[in-house]
Amino acid sequence: MFSDIGALELVALVVLAVLVFGPDKLPKVIQDVSRFIRKVRDFSDSAKEDIRSELGPEFKDFEFEDLNPKTFLRKQMEGNEDLKELKELRGSFDLKKEMNDVADAVHNRGTAPAAVNGSAAAGTPDLLKKQDKPDTGERPPYDSDAT
């Protein structure tokens, strides 16, 4: 219940309680608060038992924590066979390797993928290969109608 309260926060709460209630009334206040918390827990436990008894024997393993949406989804997904296959497929796919292969192909480093080499052999231009600059004496065609 108080797992996320640090030592400094706990000391601050004790000092604040002593200042607000005073040292003479503090033990009585602590007893009253602990008695109230105990009554709330007993009420909660009895309500849970009443609900379990009303649901019947088919819900004997019912837990109220299952009503939390995250817990419910996690339990439903654990039994799903399609999800297990998806996890296996996801584990077999190496995104970093694929990204490195693409980066190598784009920057013309190392070996290019087989599809790129195959397309260059078929007579289509290799778009990943750096184009040679035209010779200085060679000029691009001039379209006189364009001006």
C-alpha cells in the first residue's frame, strides 16, 4: 500500500502529524486510523466472499484482480495461439540487419542485394549506382522551343 513512499516522505508525514495533533493526542489518532483501516479491510473481504458465494461454483477461481483491464488482456492473450505464432515471427525478423542491408545498398557499400544485381544484368539501369558525370565537351541537348 505504501510501497512508493520514501523514507524522507515518511519522516515528513510523522513530523506533520506531531505538529497537527500534538504529542499527547497522536497515539489515540493512530489507534483510530488503524481501527478504521482494519474495518475497511474486513468489509472488503466480506463483500468479496459474498460476491463469490452468489456467483456460484463455476466462478470459484474468480479473482477481483482479473477485473483490471491490463490483467484481463494479459490473461486472454497468454492463451491465444495466433499471438504465440506472431511472437515467433517477430523474433525471427531482424530489423537492424534489414536496415543495415538497405543502407549498404543505398550507399553502394559492400554487396548489393540479389534483386538489384539481377535487374542490372537484365538491361535496366541500376538506380543505386552513382551516375557518371558527362564529359566537359559533352553538352546536354538544347531545346530551342523551351525558351
